[in-house]
Amino acid sequence: MSGKDVILSIRNLYVNFYTYAGVVKAINGVDLDIYRGEVFGLVGETGCGKSVTSRAITRLIPSPGRIEKGEVFYKRDSEFVDLLKLPEDEIRKIRGNEISYIFQDPTSSLDPLYTNGYQIAETMVVHDKADWNDAWKRAVELLRETLIPDPESRVKNYPHELSGGMRQRVVISIALSNDPKILIADEPTTNVDVTVQAELMDLLKELQKKKGTTILLITHHMGLIAEMADRVGVMYAGNLVEIAPIEELFENPLHPYTKGLLRAVPNPLQKIEKLIPIRGMVPNLIYPPPGCRFHPRCDFAKPICKEKRPPRVEVSPGHFVECWLYAEEEVGGKNE
């Protein structure tokens, strides 16, 4: 682990999904350190493994998925514990309390049978943070902080009585209720309009500054990453192919996939006739390509790219890339 104040360290993580069509090799040996108090952005196209990686942290992989191997070290009370080896009752004390989630779909995150206020308050009561009376008052305050009008009435509403954007703000209120040390925000602004998106991002920034909350922000929105993140990791087909400080990534992207992603983002300061797409298709992860998983779509692929997975190389301080363009061919990468 890095000498910096690492709060979460993922090592050699593999996750497979066992389907009737075959074994989907969804996460393929991910290594990642997240530092205390930072906003770490995780980007990549749909299906690249961003959400699966985040759910594996607290063992929330749904069936038929399975964590095959790996370690997830979380710094708890100044000592690292491997979350993948904790007993279930211990991981429950952490999940939703010290490590909290904002999931992408608020409809599936909320129980239609209980009021919004009950679901926010219950999170605090279950983790012994407050009694019901204090938790209910705090629920009203959280709805106010997340910009829901007339929160005293909205706590008594059921999820179906709110708009999609308001439901998402209830989910954010639940995630913030216990003042988590790590907040995992998985596409947190998908269901809200642009003005509310800006307000919610400001809220998360304020939370980070005031309480030192560490945020793992998962999105495919490069503009959001540029505005929010301190560092960013780029995922492709279950591999973490590049990690860099945010300014470094935009000014000097190294991996061909990262370059392709940034080329596909419209730039309002430049007149471009048409955007340049990344050729080809995302691979079928039941039968992933050997070697570097991006090589069938890469304009710079060499013979070794088809044979061996590239090792991770630190090209400049804090800027890591997995690509044979930057590695010595004698060095062996991880096996598939």
C-alpha cells in the first residue's frame, strides 16, 4: 500500500458471474488504493465493471455473481481489516454505516411499503446512532439539506408519491444519515435534471470538505469527473487500465482507450465536424480476448498485446497505466 493515508485498498480482485450462457469474467484482477478525504472518480462505458467493483467492496455482489479471490483492506480504527474475510455480522456494522452507497436506481433502492422518513430514520436506529424520535428529526433535516421542498410533509410521503429526482434525494439522505467515512456514489445524478445535479454535487463537495468524507464517484460523465474528482481510474472490460490525478489524465492521457474516451467528448471551445468513436465493440466477457482486453479495438496493438496482459507501470508520479506501449516486453503481466 502507498505511503499516503490509504483508507481503502483493493488487491487482485476477481469477480465472475455464473450464467446459463457461461462464466462472465466481470472483474479481472483490479488493484486500487483510495486515500482518506479524496474524491476518486471511476469512469468507463456501461458494463465495464465499475458498479461491480464498488459492490464487491462490502460483498454486495448479487447472485449469480461470486468474488473468486482478492482482498479489500479498509482502515478501521487505525488498523486495516480485510472486508472479504469479516463475519457477516461484522460487515453489516460497516455496510450503510461506515461505508455507505448512493445507488443508481432510487426506485429499487426504496421500499414502497414504508414512508421516506421511516426509511431514513431506520438507518440511524439500526446502527444505534439515534433513537426513533431523534432519527425522525434528523430525517427532516437531511431532506432539507438535499433540497427537497417542505421536508416536514415529504417525510410522511411514500416513495411513489415523489418524482424520480426527489426519490434520488431520499436515497442520498439515507446514505448520508450516519456520516459515513466512505461514500460510494454510483451514478448519483442519473435521475435528476441539470440544475438539481449541480446542487447535489455541491452538497457532496460540502460534505467532503466539512467532514472529510472519502467519496468514490462512479460515472460515465467525464464533465462531472473533471469538476468533482481529485484522481480518476479508467475501467475497460473488467480491467483498471489507467489511474491518474485528474488534471494529468485530461492533459496527458496515456492508454489508447482513455484517449478514445476523451476524443468522444464534445468540446464547446473547438469546432469539430464529427466526434471520433472507438472502433469495434465491447468484448463478450464470457470469451474475453487474451492478453490486453482492449487489443482488438486498439490502433497501436503489437503482437505481445494479444498474448500477455500488460503490467501496471508508473509513468509519472501517481500516473499508472496498463499498456505495452509503456512497459518492457520482458516483464510478464498478470495471467488472464
